[in-house]
Amino acid sequence: MKKLVLALLFVSSLLNAKINTVVSIVPQQTFTQAIGGDKVNITLMVKPGNSPHTYEPKPSQMKEISQADIYFSIGVEFEEAWLDRFKNQNRNMKIIDISKGINKIDIQEHSHGQEQSHKKEHHDHDEKDPHIWTSPKNVKIIAQNIYKAFVEIDNKNKEYYKANLDKFLLHVDTVDKKLKSILNQPNKRFMVFHPSWGYFAKEYNLIQIPIEVEGKNPKPKELIHLIEEAKEEKVSAIFTAPEFSDAIAKQIANELQIPVIKISPLSKNWTETLETLAKAIANK
């Protein structure tokens, strides 16, 4: 009798086992939780306040990798150095690229003056913008990729994941409509330190003006050009992320008498972040 009870408990634990899922960045955690609900355990690699450009996993996180069923990659920089190591750590773990089906754009680089434009023509621009989740249209594709991965590994709960997917897609459509209502002025320009909002800008017919020049702070002449451009375009705010220094942004903002707004594309509150950004761009 005791053996039968133990056997039943073992079978029950298998049936109720959650999918151990690892994601690279916070927004993925938000989307994965929305689709997976209480059927998944989620481990986050790049903790808040860190940059996915340079992050290195801690030993405790490597232990989580060894117990994972799925790793959802999204194309951020640190994955290039670590995905192969993760696979070596856990050969049974599936690595799913949830950016599949998304047309990636080149990462935007601002050129200041003729000399920079000439340099830009001769520079290799194969680098794609990894910030795909800043576009609601892309998030819908990401959500569907997550859904397909969960169904493949846990088909018995297909209807559960489908209900979560439908609910989340409806939410994304609602967010999209609200953003369109806020951003009702076409071709509105906004200034950023790091060009993290390219997909958002493309989706809503906006133009982001990056302060960075090929990933570096602008030189004095370039800074003057930036200030003149911001005045001409009547830029109402400069956006910086907590992961980057805002010293140059503050310098420009003081000259223009406009605010510096800290807003991170890596925020957990995806909906709130996009709405805050849209309202600041529209000066509402």
C-alpha cells in the first residue's frame, strides 16, 4: 500500500511539474509569465540595473541553467558569448529564439556633419537593433513563439496556454490603440542617449535622435551640432536609461532647458513604460 501511495505521488508530481524556463532580460520574463502562468518557473539572467551588452552570469545562475527545460533567447548581446556555454552546461535544454519571424532593423547611429556622414558610408553596419520588444507588433510575434514552445513541450496544457495567449494578444492590441491615440502627431522627433527605441519609432512614425556616435559620447563639435538640431526640431525631452550614464544628456538638457527622463526598455512594466514614453514624446 505504501509503495502504491509513493508511486501515485511520483506520477502526480510528474503531471504537475512546471516547465523550468530561463530568459535573458526582464521584458521576456513579463511575456513568458503572461503565457505560461502557473505552469512555468522562470529564471532571469540579466538582473535589473545591469546591461545585457556586458552581463556575465553568476555561478548560481549557471546552476539554474543545468536544471532548465527551455531557454528563450531574444538576440541581446550577452547571448552571443554565453548561449553555447549554456548548451554545454545542459544538453537537454531546448534553446528557442523567440525573435523568429521578426524583421530586424539596423541599429541607428547618428552622424554629425559631413565628416561623420562620410565615415558612416565606409563603416560596417551589419549590427541589428536587438530591442525588438519595444514594438507591440513584435511583442505579438514573441508571444506566439513562446506559446508554440510551451505547447511543444507540454501539449496536455495547450488550451491553458492558448487562453493566456489570446488574453495577452488582446491586451497588446489595447496598448497599441492607446499609443496611437497619444501619438497622433506624425513624424515627431525625440532625443535619446542610446538608440533603444528604433522599433517603437518605426511603428509609430517617429524619429529618434541618438546622442551616441557609433556607441561613444559625442565630441565637442558633435555636441554643438546635437544642441542645434534639438533646438531646430523642438525636442521637448531627452530620454536616458538607468543602465547608461546621463552626464552628456544633462549637459544638452541644461542648454535647452528641457528635462532628462530616465526610462528603461528593460523595465518589467512593459505597458506602463511604452505609455510613459509616448506621453513624454507627445508632451502630454
